[in-house]
Amino acid sequence: MDSQRSAVTDVRQIPQMWYRPSSGSGLPAKSVYRPAALVECRLSFRSIRAGFQYSDERYYTAWYPTKQVTIDWSSPAVEIKKAEELGGIASSDAAYQSGSYDFSSAYFDEIQEELIEHLVRTARYGILRNANFGVYSEPKESRESFMARIGDMGIEKVEPELKRLLGKFELAIEQLREAQARRGRKLEGDKAEEMFAYWRDLFAASEKGLADMFIGKFRMVLQNPVPRPAAMATDDVDQDLLDELDRVERDAKDALNSLYTDYMQMVQQCDTFEVGLQRENIHVVRRALLWVPSNNS
């Protein structure tokens, strides 16, 4: 390492590192090293509002400026993907780009400060938010996982209303059963028994249809009629009662579909909430003058 440093005799106050591409392509022939600033930071993204905290370590590089130029942290000199890329060794015949550079520690403090200001202005960590529930995603949580979690919350929210609606329409069917029982007393003999069995099966089918709608998988329900026993070939069946039972079933489906529509509007709402950085949440882990090999002189 000493021999490498001796090739750049005006660098004394800041550490030096040599970039080695991870592609394995090796150094360019007759390498010329161009100076870049390297700062490794630990960023802590925090939001009290979102109850969110996530830390990440990142490398930032920018071409080292001459005394007449301002450093541009928005344009990386190289993208550091692995720590091994910072373990390069300069070739013995390498040349170093000359220029009016200030490699003092004090000047590096200035360009490091410019990086911190740049990060405060621009660095953001995007998370998912459902404003209806005031819920935010966890660090690195996928959209699918977040939406599934919101869906479960939505079910918990609408479950009391599902139970209330089921009870309401079960009561309506029970009232129709009582009304049919009163009217059925006028019939006698086999016809009375046959009519009793018909309405018993009819109400049982209607109640099962309600239970399937409100207790089964929560979804939109089609306006298909609930399966029923075959109609009796007689004029003794109370058509008004049948029509009223049809109305109860339609009202139940409409109420469930309306609730499901509201549910979907609640759980499908999803936008991006950006968590920024404060100065005190940017921690410099290390910094160095990074020599990047190139074919340009």
C-alpha cells in the first residue's frame, strides 16, 4: 500500500482506496486512475407519524472536483455494489490523472458536507400507506403482503356489519315463516302436511343461502335466485309470501354487495409515503479518495 501511495505524493491527509470492478474484466490496459470522492453512510429513515424506522448503509461516489469546479453528488463516479470492489490494488505502471486538486482533509470536509446537504434534500425511502386505516408498510414489505394485511383489517372492520345484516335478514325470514304457519292452519289432511313440508324446505334453503352469502368467503354475490325445492303444482301456495321471500333475498344480496363495494374502496386505497432524512440521521462510516481506473488520460 505504501508503494501505491507514493505514486500520488500530494495525498497525505485522507485515506486512499483503489476501485476494482466486480465484473472480473480486469483493469484497462495502461490504466489511468481518476480521483473520486467516496463516502460510506449509514442512513436512518425515521417517521414518527408512520411509526417507521429503517437503517441502510450506502456508498456514495462523485468525481473529485478541481478547484474551479463544484462536486456533483447527483452523478455517481461509479456504483459500488460490493465492499470487495474497494479492495483493488494499483498496477505498478499505473498513471494518475493530474489536475488542480485539493486533497486536504479540510477540503474533503467541505465536499462531505455537500453530500449531507444533498441527501437531506433528495434522499427518500418510499413506503406504502393506506390512509383509510392509517397503516404503513414495514421495511421491505412487498405490496402483496401489505395489501393482504390491509384486507384482513378490512374484514375485521366490516365483520360487525356482516353479523348485523345476517341477523336482520334471518329475522325477516323467520317472520315470513310465522306468517305462513298462521295461514297454513286453514289447510287440512294430506294437503296440509304436503304444504308444511314444502314451506319447511323452502325456508331452510333460503336460510342456507343467507348463511352462505354472509358467512362464506366475502365477495360480490350474483343476483341469481337461491336454489329452492321444486314448486308445488297447486294454487294453494301463497304467491304473495313467495314474492316477499324473493324480496328479502334480493335485499340481502344488495346489502352485501354494497358492503363489499365499500370494503374494496377501503382496502384498495394505497399510495406511497416518502420518509426523508434529517441531518442527525446521516452517519458517515468512512470516507476515502477513490482511484478509479479508466482508459482516458
